[in-house]
Amino acid sequence: MADSVLYEVSDGLATITINRPEAMNAMNTEAKVALRDSARAAAADPSVRAVLLTASGRAFCVGQDLKEHIGILAAARESGSGDTMNTVREHYNPIVRALTEMPKPVVAGVNGVAAGAGLGFALAADYRVVADTAKFTTSFAGVALTADSGVSWTLPRLIGQSRAADLLLFPRSFSAQEAYELGIANKLVPADELAAEAAAVARALAEGPTVAYAAIKESLAYGAGHTLGETLEKEDELQARAGASADHAIAVQAFVGKEKPKYLGR
């Protein structure tokens, strides 16, 4: 993987770190490719049981690298090509799909500003640990663009359609505290404790019942777009899968023996 995104796997936990602190972790092409490939690698690796997505420096990710984007727009004008936003199809969509669809939990450790696509990456995680100094920005309309990186899907599911429309039509920054009150941040921590707390949450998930977590993740996504009857059928299917897992047998045995279960992740 490129240095713009660091990737490490240790004891079932994959840590993906956006690493362009000098540019507030803005996403140039190299970083987007590296993040996409890292997320896909974590999803495909059977030894990975949870993922921590975080960033170095004082920002989480401010979205598209506008300096590079200006060059892309100029080249498109010169060539007559109208495809100036193919990065959504080639990079942002695959990144978000890898994070949301992988059968293992993803934790975002939001250390600073999350704007545009950076907001999208944070919202694509299953759980967000947020520094109390962090800020979120719905910046798309501010540069005459629509939402991408899954924000039009994730944001209204977290905060409701009306509030999502307000934040997207009238883009602004909002604090970590407001993000917590809106339901975007799952856990709010002092900035100097963010790295340790996000790692602890991700580590706990990496040591948990991976098959059950995958089923929970799938059922939540399914239930958001299906009827109660359809969702009950999906729950039946997923519960059969979880009930047949080695971890379920381990959990039951540990409960009977009044012991803490040691899950295998299968």
C-alpha cells in the first residue's frame, strides 16, 4: 500500500490510517486508490475480524484534494471531456461499499475535521469514536456538488431525512458535541484519548463473535429498506447462520460455566 494510507493487521484487527497530514488528509488519486485497496484487503482477509479507520495529524479527512481536482477540471476543458467526476465511480463508491458491505465491524476513529468524502467515510463505519475537538462538514453544495461517498444513504438513516436535507442544502460545520446529539458520534472522548479509545473499541470487536457481528450488520442494512415481514424472514435466515457458528456454541458453554467466552471468529 502507498504511504498516503497505512495498513496494518495485528491479532485480527486491521488498522487503516489515512496519512496525508500535511494536506489535512485530502484525498488525491494515490490516497484514494490506497484507501480503496486497503478496505478491500481488510474485507477479503479471513484473519481480519474488525477494522479501525483513522487518520494521522489534526484532520480525519477533508475530502477531495481540490488542488488536484482543479487540474482535472482544466484537463477536461482542454480535451472536451465531460467526465470530470469519474473518481466517484472508480474510488469513492468502491471505498464505501467495501466498508459497509464487509462482514466484519468497522470503527472510525475521528480525530479531527471530517468533510465531504471524509464525512462519507466516517458515516460508512458501523461505530464512530469521535474526539471532542473534531468537526464535521457537509461541504458538497458549498462547491456546487451533490452528496457522494454514500452520504445521501448514510446521513438520513442516522439523523432523519429532514435534518439531512438541512445539512446538505445549507452546508455548514458542526461540532463533535452536536454530532453526538444528532446520533452521528457513538462515543465522544477527549482528543488526547481518541487513539487509545478507538483502538480499544475496535480491539473488543476484533475479539468478539464475528459471525454474529456480520449478521447484525447485514440485518440493519436490510431492515432499513424492507418491510417488517421481509426483515423477519431475513432475521430468521441470519439467526440460523449465527446459531450454527462455533462462537455461538462457545458462548453457550461459557454462559453455563460462568466463564468469559473466548471467541474464534467463526
